[in-house]
Amino acid sequence: MSWLDNIVQNLNTFLYSYVLIIVLVGTGLFFTFKTKFAQFRFIPEMFRVLTEKTAVDSTGNKGISSFQAFTISAASRIGTGNIAGVATAIALGGPGAVFWMWTIALIGGISALIESTLAQIYKVKDGHVFRGGPAYYMEKGLNKRWMGVLFAVVITLTYGFVFNAVQSNTITIAFEESFGTNRMIIGIVLSILTAVIIFGGLKRVVHLTQVLVPVMAIAYMLVALFVVVLNIVEIPNVLLLIFKSAFGLEEAFAGMIGAAIMNGIKRGLFSNEAGMGSAPNAAATASVSHPVKQGLIQALGVFVDTLLVCTSTAAIILLSDAYTRSNAASINITQISLVDNLGSWSGIFLAIAILMFGYSTIIGNYYYGETNIGFIKESKTALTIFRIIVVGFVMFGSVAKVQLVWDLADLFMAFMALINLVAIFMLWKVAKPVLNDYFIQRKKGLDPVFHKKNVPNIGEVECWGDEENEGEK
């Protein structure tokens, strides 16, 4: 497999060193300046919208709430990227990679706002629920179905298959590290559990993630906070190490600026998914009175993911020297670091936590693939085949080599992000007046309600007519 490793690694080096960094950062800065730093100005509004009650449509049906849509996307965001991904970034790029993860999150928050707003604008009805995402706004907003189909294929391969292999790979390594279990046996159990949920439909996905995500995130954050409190006098030194390493000023990591930036971007994008085009699939499912509400919520998700969860992991790792040990390359870096700080029980805790993080992420990833298969063609046979292959990749990842799995994830992630970033840049002409419509209404003290007639040349919009919105006021 060495030839495949070499091809994938060379493609990743080219994409992340030249192409993606320019498009990702450039698009984020464009939106940031055009919206006058909306991702920072409207943080209080993000929390207000998150707690809103579920909207009811004109037929009396209660849809998926903003909070539920947030948890579906969080199930994909908050996963092994926050624990194993941060560890890998530090191992390969030094502590400075954490700074570049922060930078990508701060810039990417506005891209998340734009893409999820667009997903809401161009969502479609699917019985009593909604579906949508980049494939839909590429077809209906840009009138480019070919582009939507291309994206649908790429995201289905990326999330349904490759990213799920990353999750199962991390889970089995974590259990092997803590319990000495056979990776194949854990993989078989994971595959069975995955099949039980994904053959049950979206409602099971919603209920599962709504319970698991808050619990696992809070528990992990509390443990991380405990580690920080125990080592509070060392935190200034940790932060100084991150900043100095980010710019090559730390002697031990001098000459690693390029590696820090590239690994920070890779793991930051993998973790928070800002601008990648994944979260809009979850954002489109929410029943809200205005598209911008889901945009704000998904931007909040980026900040929670990277600035809180990823930073917590970085603190745990940098308060130990585990990342300098040659035999640690993934989740085991974080496990060893926790054990160094808290004792052997913490390694067991993390193995269980990663099972919860990773498993809920597998379920969230599956939904992204399902909704995009529906975009290409409504086919029960195709969906059944997809579900079987998803389970197969969960099994494959459970026993596969770590480096190959992560490199494949980086490659597919780059293709996905590039297609989506081009699309949302082209649709800025639609997003801008919709954003303005929302904030004008908020300045008047209103709970914003959107009607498609308010924005001319918006393209093919199935929802947001006067009749549809009457039930959401």
C-alpha cells in the first residue's frame, strides 16, 4: 500500500500548502469584512436563538428544533477530531498547530454562518421534515445540478465511508490502549451497533445525538477543566509555548512553522468543519422562522468545537510530554497525557468517552450521506446499499493502519471544502440580502420571519412562501 500512501500524502501536501489555505482563508476573510465581523458581533444572538422553541408549520406539524439540528451537526463536529485530531496535529506540527486551529475557527465561523443560512433558504420538504445542504443550494441557487451531484457524491464518500473509518479506527485504538482488547472484536461490535441505528431512520439519529452529545461534551470538559485547575500555574507557560511555537520562536520547534500551519488547518477543518459543507445538511433540517437563525447556531458550533473542546485537549496534552514520545501517534497521545496528569483511571474514562464521541459522530456522518443520496436519486435500493457499505467502512477503519485512514480523510475533506467554498462565494449575492433582512428585523425588536418575496432573484425556493411562514410566526 506504500504507493497509495505516497500519492495521497503528495496530494495532501499540495492541496493544504497552496490551494485550500488560500481559498479557505480568503473566503472567510471576504465574508468577515463584508459582514463587519458578524461571527463576533452576534455571539449573544447565537445563544438566544439556540434556546428558541420548535416552530410549528401551517398544518400543525412540529419539526426538528434549532437545538436538535445543532446536536446533529455537533455529533459530527465533536468527535475524534477534538481528541485524536488535536493530538496528531501537535505531534506532527508542534504546539503551534493549536494556534492555527484557533485562527481557522475564528475566520471560519462566518463561512459556517453563510453556508447554513443558504442551506435553510434552499431546503426542501420531505414529508413532515426538511432536507437540504450544499447540493441543494448548488442546484437551486446556482442552477448547477451537476455541481450539486458532484458535491453529493464527494460528501457521501467522505462522511459515509472515509470519516466513519477514522472514527472507528480511533475507538478501537483507544480500547486497545486502555483494555488491551482486540481491535477486530471491537470493530464487529461497533458495526452491529451502527447497523441497528442507521436502519432505524432519522428520528432515531435525532434522539440519540440529543442525549449523547451534551453528556459526552460536558463530561470531557469537566475532566479537562480539572486537569487545568490542578496545573493552573503552568497554564501561562502552555499558552506562551503555543504562541511561540506558532511562529517558530520556540527553539525546540524552530523551522516547523509550515508543519504547524498545515496540521493546524487540517485538524482544525476536520474538527469544526467550517466551510466544508457538512453542517448545512443538519442545519437544513431545522424548523425556524428565518434562515439566518440556523446560520448563527452553526457558527456557534464552530466556536464551541474548537475554542472550548479542542483547546481543552491541547491543554491536557501540553501539560504532559506524551506528544514527544515516538510510539504515540493518535488517541493514545491524549490517553497517556491524561494518565500522566490524573492516573490510570483517566485513560479508561477517555476510552469510554471516545466511544461515545466517535459513535455519535458515525451516526451524524451517516445522515449527511443519506440526505445527499436522496438528492441524487430517491431510491430505497441505493440507500440500503449505502447503509451496508457504511457498516463495512466502520469495520475497515477498526483494523486499518492509522496514517492511511487519516490521510484519506484529509484528501476527501479538501475536495469537499473546495467545491463548497466556491459555491457559497458565488451565492454571496443571495446570502447578503437575507442577512440584512434578519438584522433589520432584530433592530426593530421583532422575532425575524423570512419570506422569499423579500429577496429578488433568489432562485428556486420551495419553502419560505407566505403560506409556509404563517405557521412559524
